[in-house]
Amino acid sequence: MIDAHFHIWRQADLPWLMGPMQPRIFGPYEPIRRDYPMEEYLADAAANGITGAVCVQANWGPGRAKDEVRFVAESGRRTGFPVAIVAYADMMAAEVRPALDALAEEPAVRGVRMQLHWHENPLYRFASGPDLARDPVLQRNVARLADYGWSFDLQVFASQMAGAAELAAACPNVTFVLQHAGMLEDLSEPGIAAWRAGMKLLATQPNVVSKLSGLGTFLRRNDPTHIAFVVRETIEAFGAGRCLFGSNFPIEKLWTSYADLLAAHRAPTASFSGDKQAQIFAGTARQTYKLT
């Protein structure tokens, strides 16, 4: 099994872990306000059949994207994990190529994430505005990822999915990895309907795959019923061959164990063929992040 989304970090390098406690999208975070090294991740994931893992950037301080990659890559050389890295680059820079060239010095880099999610609720807001996906500068820079064979980890809410679909259409040679199955946060009937419509729209873009990760973020618990709903809806929209599992550890560690989280994701796929299950829990990640 391949875990396509987790983080490792040192507290001293993450501004959001330093200083006074600030509200976060995933609630109180005292238990993870510390170093989370590769050795602890491997202990958390032990006995769950993990054969590979992709570490996704964790927002180190400004200008330190290359430092983060070096730290993660050194962990990989020391422990054998992670097998790939999704790094950060400012895709709103006038020209992103120098930053990408610097990241490319580390062969484990397979993609870039710059979080685009914006919400009317300030607690859920990350990006500077709701429509960055439509910005021609960002679209031009994201398109450059194709020159490196890298993907773009796409993080948006339902209200932003139309713009995200336009971004994917503008960059047909880049694979987009939709973070956290579209971050369903509004569980009202209209909220679910908007999310479902957005997911179907994104699924019409053949270069978009969806990551089944972070599904406890807004509930702040491991809820197998909710996870089963999101997993089934996402697979219905994208198909098993365009879905991949990610743990989002250590964030999900705030409320569950790795084994229980994995069990909640496996349950709604239990009736699938072995090939489809293998695709969701390994194959799509291998293809997307070019893993051997």
C-alpha cells in the first residue's frame, strides 16, 4: 500500500506551530505542536502494509521551500521513506522556473503544492483570494510543471471547483491531484449538492485525480460513515483508477490511529475487485507520482 499524503516536520521550521496558539482549520493542535519525524510516522503506520509514502509540503517559513525538501529528502536517505516529495513553490511568481530548477536538484521531488483554498469563513481561508486558479500568471506557471514531469496538488473548496476545472483544462499536460476529495465542509443538502456537482465537473477533466485523504478535517474525528460516503461519491465520479489514498498524518493523528483510519477507508471499497482496490491503495499513486 502507498500512502500518498502525509507530512513530517520540525516545529522550529513551521511558523504556524510557533508563537501563540492560533485557530486552525482542524481545531486545537497541541498534541502535534512538536517535531513529527519520519521515525514516528513509520511507527504510526507500522503493521499496515505500507510499501511507499509521499510527503507533501507543510508550509515552512517564507523562502524555505528548498530547505524543507532537503530535510525530507535526508529523512528518505536515512530511513527509506518517503519515496517521493511534493514540494512548495510560489506559483504566483512572475517566473517560477528558477524555483522549480532549484527543487529539481532533489530527484525525489515529483510535484508541487500551493494551496488555493479560500472560504468565506476566515478559519478555513488560506489563499489570498477565491479565484487564483483563474489567474493567468498561476496558469502559466502551473503549465511549466509539465517540463519537469511533475504534478500539481490542487486544494480547493466546492465553490472554487469551476475555476479549478478551468486551470486543469488550461494545463492539459499536467496531472492535478485534488486534495482531500474536494474538502467537503458543508454537510447541508445544498452544500453536498454543490460539492457533488463540482466533483463531477472536475472529473470531466481527464488530467485530474482525487486524493482520498483529510476526510476527518471538518468533523475533527474519524467517522467511518462520513468517510464511506465521501469515498463512494468520489469513486463514482472519478472511477477507481483516478483515486488514491492518503493518511494526512499527523493531522489525523489528532483524533484517530493509523489502523482505524485505514480501516475506515478500506470498508467502502471491500466489495470492489482486487484490481480496483489495488489501484486506489497503490496503483494510482504510483502512476501519478511516477513511483517505481
